[in-house]
Amino acid sequence: MLIKMKNLIVFALFLLVAATSCSDYNKVVKSTDYEFKYKKALEYYEDEEFVRSSQLLSELVNIYRGTSRADEVYYYYAKSHFGMGDYLMAGHWFRTLVKDFPKSQYAEESQYMIGYCFYKESPKPRLDQQVTQKAIDALQLYVNIYPGSDRVEEANRLIIEMRDKLVYKSFLSGRLYYDLENYKAAVVALSNSLKDFPDTQYREELMYMLLRAKYLLAIRSIEEKKEQRLTAALDEYFTFVDEFPESEHRKEVDKFYKETAKLLNYNEEANL
């Protein structure tokens, strides 16, 4: 009984504090004293009440536009959106700050945050990666502009992480057509992946799938296209075994070679 009574008292106090807080906030919202309103917006920001700070700053952005304090208002408005997890709006206001106030004391951090907001929006590898590329470009721009910044190491780490995501996306795109047995499209996608990311960690697997896709495309082709595609598969075989002579796929690709050579009446059996 005492425990229930104690819980009711705690809950009642919570409601009272919440009601008082809402009442105080409403007074701030209705106030026409913009300095007071700005001071309270910063207090809400420091207390991580980002919804309230952003709501107050949304009005003050227009009030202080064109004044010496405008960049600071933009900065905290952007940071409030970031605190709420609204990275799209945060990035917009960081970009606005950098554009309008390139010499501001907040310009360097804002330049970094532009890239970081894109980074936070970057989707899973299977989805479209335009935002990921924007993150890379923005962070690289930051590194180029501020090479001596303490944030450069972190920016470079994020760039590497985002590039790895693009590499994996490229790998998944090529493998998708391969798994669907659309070998013509697979050849294009896998070739593009290797061209765009020649040093990818998936290089051996991509090259194996490319060879197999070319081989299967060739043997299933109509007669007038078969010879050209068989020759392309043969060239791909030599490229693969030259780079990965000890590959776990060696026995299988050697069979591709023998069958392709036979179909082309290719007489050099190459010591297999």
C-alpha cells in the first residue's frame, strides 16, 4: 500500500513538473523579446531539448537574418535539427551557413557536418547510394579545405567506410544479375564493378563470376555470336588464371577453358 502511494506521489510530481515546464515554454513562445527567446533557445539546446530549441530558432532565423548574429543562429538551428535526427534539414542549414558566412567561426565545423549529415543518411548497401557518394564528396572537400584540422583523421575514416560501402554495392549489383542468370547484363555490371573499383577486396570473386558469365553466355548464344563470345570467354580465362593461379575456382575454370577451346577448335591445350 505504501509503495503504491509512493508511486502515485512520484507520478503526480512528474505531471506537475511537466505542466510547469509546458507553461514556461508557452510563455517563451509567445514572448516578443527576441533576446530572451534566443537565450532560452540556447538553454533548451544545452539541455538537449532539441525540439523546443529548433521551434524557437525557426522564428529567430528570420528575425536575425542580416545581423552579426545570423551565423550563430543558423549554427544552433542546424545543430538542433541534427540533435533531433533530422539530418536532411541539419545539412541544409549547415550548407546555408557555409554559403552565406564562409569566414564564420562556425564555418569549419559546418563544412564537416555537411558531410557527416550525408553520412548519417547513407542507406544500406543494397539501396541506391547517391547519398553515400555525396557524403564522400563533402568529406573530401572538408579535408581539402582544412587539411590541418583535428577532424581530418575522422573524416578520412568515414570516407574509407563510405567507399567500402560503394564497393560492396557494386559487388551486389553485379552478383544480382549473375544470380538471376541474366549473363549478358551480368557481364556489363561485373565489368563496370571491376573498372570502377580495381582494388576491391572482392576482385577474385568478381573476376570468377565474370569469366563464368561470359562462358555461359557464349555457349548459349546463337551461332553468329558464339565465336566472338567464346573468344571473349577465353581471354577472360587467361586474365583470371594469370592473376589468381592458385584460386579455389581453378579446377572449374580449367573446365571452362577446355570446353571453350574445343568449341573454337583451339589446339593449344596450355598444359592444364
